[in-house]
Amino acid sequence: MSLEEKNLPFDEYIYNDKWRSRTIDIKTYWEYHKKSVENLEEFWASIARELEWFRPWEKVLDASNPPFYKWFVGGELNLSYLAIDRHVKTWRKNKLALIWEGEPVDQTGYPTDRRKFTYYDLWREVNRVAYMLRNNFGIKKGDRITLYLPMIPELPIAMYAAWRIGAITNVVFSGFSADALADRINDSQSRLVITADGFWRRGKVVRLKDIVDKALEKAPSVENVIVYKRLGLNDVPMTEGRDWFWDKAMAGVPHNAYVEPERIESTHPSYMLYTSGTTGKPKGIVHDTGGWAVHVYATMKWVFDLRDDDIYWCTADIGWVTGHSYIVLGPMLMGATQVMYEGAPDFPQPDRWWSIIERYGVTVLYTSPTAIRTFMRFGEEWPRKHDLSTLRIIHSVGEPINPEAWRWAYTNLGYQNVAFGSTWWMTETGGIVISHAPGLYLVPMKAGTNGPPLPGFEADVVDDNGKPVPPGVKGYLVLKRPWPGMLQTIWGDPERYIKTYWSRFPGMFYAGDYAIKDKDGYIWVLGRADEVIKVAGHRLGTYELESALISHPAVAEAAVIGIPDPIKGEVPIAFVVLKQGVAGTDELRKELRQHIRNTVGPIAEPAQIYFVTKLPKTRSGKIMRRLLRAVATGAPLGDVTTLEDETSVEEAKRAYEELK
Ligand code: WT7
């Protein structure tokens, strides 16, 4: 595929008045970029020096055992200290750090449930929770704790508290099912789970603790569960001796508890986060402390240009990496004021977000293409009801943004006067890698591009042999040098780390994305090159969905693929072979969809289920999902020489047409 075929506006440069003084031409940018990567260690050291270290590093980058790179070796720091204590020591002490809005709003859309925290407020809470974790539950450095919490202030507070004492957080998205939660607790061997009784979503109560109870039937490593009363439900089942309501868990914690932040080695893991890959179970991606902090801090400055008078809002959920880097850590490293909310973009009306922007005067917005496309469908009248003129920067993340959605948001949210980019990165990179950087220099924008790689990052697009492709030609996205926020390994499986990321192209990090570079060197990421599906920006592996389907007694075999969707980017569909004697009814389709919701989570529900008697496979028995994708999208089948039985494709076609 070439740029032209995709209709990408790769030669259209967009400028606006507000950012003209920061805009530089791309040639000048590349000169600056070149210097940064040629002096990689000095470049990153100069940024790391802006943070406060308890002990300075001895070596910026230890590359003696690739691909197990180590950053800021010998250095000691503490994320909780950097995010909070550091500001409490300055005039920011009583600066507003966090503005939180719960879902309940009145008929006029006004929030009835709000909480605000200054840095000093957070400092008190974090110290008390750290004291509780350490003294009441015996949590110590290196222990894993699983956080299965909705978007409430206690989630970031618990994370800072954990990092204060060197515990490793394992946040599980509150939309995941009991099975998914159990897998993640077991793989991480967590001792403690922190959760809530429930939360609000679209006017309905989601009962979180019930899901935890179900998960714990299969997760024996957990000694204790702490339950925050978000809703105050009075029928929460509590297991004696194991489960504690938050206030009981805090028993004996002094009102002015202080926990000295531990001196954490730069290379000590701060968090792990599970994400989906091509094959096998989700992988626990492990991140260090120092490298991650430096990466996030740098990108916070360059990409979001945060200043003391900004009001920052990242609409992501902390259950994904975006929330880790750009809600929990990034804005707090900057001493910023940020907004956090519970609920959904279209409840009670499609202007919940615009009312939030207007209410707090949000200046910097970090959001997703899926959200923008959803709002496009609701129409301009919703943003028009509100004053969004405070916005000066918008960025999107999670999947490619189509030029139409970019233009819509640039005009209807940004009034054609914002810097607006699509930041490429992934769970594994720990922070943004390819992006416009209005806080540094802004190169001319183009609708739908990711822009050039940031300084200090060397990204390229290569062919099957690892050779750079010429401009305009589709290839694989790789990173050619280590970078500070990079993953350290896959929890408990270093071999898989090497195999997944560093074996396809020796010496390069394989991201798993297709991309093209244009003649200016801007990168346009096109989508996944593997079996990963991005549903509304959320990452799902076909393997998880297929094994969930197979776990149903009616199913013999299943193949799941992602197909394009105008709003969600992609949605999963499933081709299912039923066990002998089972009838493929609509009833069963419904049941299988519900089964996926229960075993993986609502986001994974297939858009359609097709019953077939066999799947297209190679002679060696590998499912040829590529052919199913061709069937569903009407694309040419391509090479079918390895296909074992051609009637399987015919059958898939028939099954597909039948439900059209
Ligand atoms: C995959 C990583 C990074 C936070 C959220 C996603 C896709 C991400 C973009 C973008 C095109 C993007 C890629 C990547 N992706 N951002 N701006 N343009 N594609 O993290 O869940 O680990 O997913 O998301 O396909 O590989 P993740």
C-alpha cells in the first residue's frame, strides 16, 4: 500500500497563528534530532538532571547485555517523592493537583460529586496509605500489589503509596472480567488486591468487589483485599480475615503519618502492566523506575508543553498505559493541575466532556481517535454548546487517526488554533516516541500523521530484510536504539521478551506496526502487522478471544479477526466450529457473545459470530486468519498455495454473506 492509495494528505502542511513562533521547518528539526541521537547518553542525562535524584547515576546506559538495557545505573530516586514531595517543598504546596468529577450529574449536567486535592492534600493521603500498606499489611519493596479500581482518586493515591515503599503495581483495567483478573493476579503473584465496592457507568452500578471474589477463587496468592467504598453499597460480601474496608484497613494510621520515601534503584521495577500479543496469554510488561521517569518527564515537556497555569486532562483510563504515564506520573512530575473523571463520554448527554473542558478551563487535552469519531457522529452542535476556547494543545493516542477525524477535531474542538498531533507509542515503550512536540519545536502539522520521532528516539520503517524502505512505501516500524522508558522484560519470561521484540530484526525493537515514512520523514502508522486487534484503542489478542470461545462447551474451534469499523477503528468477529450435534442458532450466538463478555470483558465482545464446519488452515495446521479477513473485507485472497482445503474459504464466505 502506498500513501496515495490510503489518501493520506502527506503534502498538506497546516499552520496556525497561535503556534507560528514555535514552528520550524522539518530540515532544521532533523539537524537537532541528529545531534540528540548521536550523543544519546549525554542527551538523556541532560534531561535526567532536571529531576531530583537521591543518588546520582554512574552510567546513563548500560548496553553490555542486550536487549536487557539498563538506564541510569547506580542512580536512586523515588517516584512518589518526585510526583508529590518535591512540589510540597515549594510554593506549589497548596496548588490544586487533582480535580475529580464522579459520574452523577444533575439534570443540567452539573456534577454533584466532586473532589479536589492540592499537592499537600495528596501528600497526606499518600503517606497514610503507604503507612497502611507497610505497617498493617506488611507490604515491602518488590512485592506486587494488584489494583482493580475505577477512575477515582484512590487509584493514583494507592499507586504513589506503593511506589513510595518500592512495591510494584499491577493495575488491572476495571472493565476486565474475573478470569482476566485472576490470570493477572496469578502471573504476577500479587499478595494484595485493592478494589472498590463498585462504580458508576452510564447511570448503572458496576459491582466490582463481586468480580474480585470470583477471581480470588482461582487466585490463591492473595492474602488480603482492601475495599474502597466508592458507592457505599451495604451488601458487599466480605471474607473474614481477608477482606477489609478501606477505613478498617487504615486502623491505627496516624492522621499525620509520614513514610520516608525509599531510595529506589533506577533499575528497580515500578510497575507491570499486562498487554496482548500475537500468541499466548497476555504478557506482563515490566518497567523500571528511573528510565521511565525521565522518558515521561521529557515527553510531558515536549509534547504537552505543560506550564503552571495549564489545566491538563487526559481522558484515558489508568487501567491502560496511557493513564500510567500521562495521568498518574507525567502531570504530577510537572507539578500541574489535572482533571480526572468517572463515567462515559456520552452520558447523560454527548457533551459531558465539553462541559468538563468548559467548567475547568482545560488547556491541554489528551484523547483518542475513537472518542473523536464518536463525537463526530453526534454532531457539531454538542461541542458548540460550550466554550472550548481555552484549549491550546490536543493530542490523540491509541490507533491511527483518520484525516477526517483530525480535521473535525481541529476545527470543532480546537477552533483551528491548537497544536494537534497523534502520539505514537505502546505499552512496551513506556512513553511517547513519535509525535509533534509543540513544547519544543513544532514542525508543520499534517492531518493524520504521527510526525517525526522525538529527539533521542531513532525510529524507522523497514522491509522484510530490515532495510529502510524509501518514502511512501509500507513497511514495519522499528526502533533502532534503546530509549529510557523501554520495557525491561516480560514478567517471568525473559526468553519471550527477546523473541517477541528483538528477534525479527536483529538489533532493532520490533513494534508490530505497519507504517510509512513520507518524504519529510514524518511517520504514518497504519495499524498492527500482527494478530493484535485494536478495539476503540484497546489492545486485544486474537488468542485470548479464541481460547475464551473454546472454553465454551459448544465450541470445538474458533478463529477471531479484527475488521475495520467506522467508529471503533476495529472490531472483532469470530468464525466458530461447533462440536458435533450442536446447532448453530441465534440463541447460541448470543450466548457466545455473553460468554466472551464474562470471560474477557465487555470490550472484547465480537460484533458477529459465524458458524462454519471447518477453518481455513495451512497444511501444517495453522489457521489462516488472513483469508478470513479477506472474506470479511472483500479484499483479494492473495496467495492460497499453502491452504489445505479450499472449500473452507467458500464456506466462510457463505457464512459471512448470510448474516450481511
Ligand atoms: C498500539 C499499542 C500508547 C498508549 C495506548 C496504546 C497503536 C498507539 C497510535 C497512534 C497509530 C497507534 C499501535 C501500537 N497506536 N498510538 N498515535 N497512531 N497507532 O498502547 O495498548 O500498548 O497499543 O497502539 O498499533 O502498536 P497499547
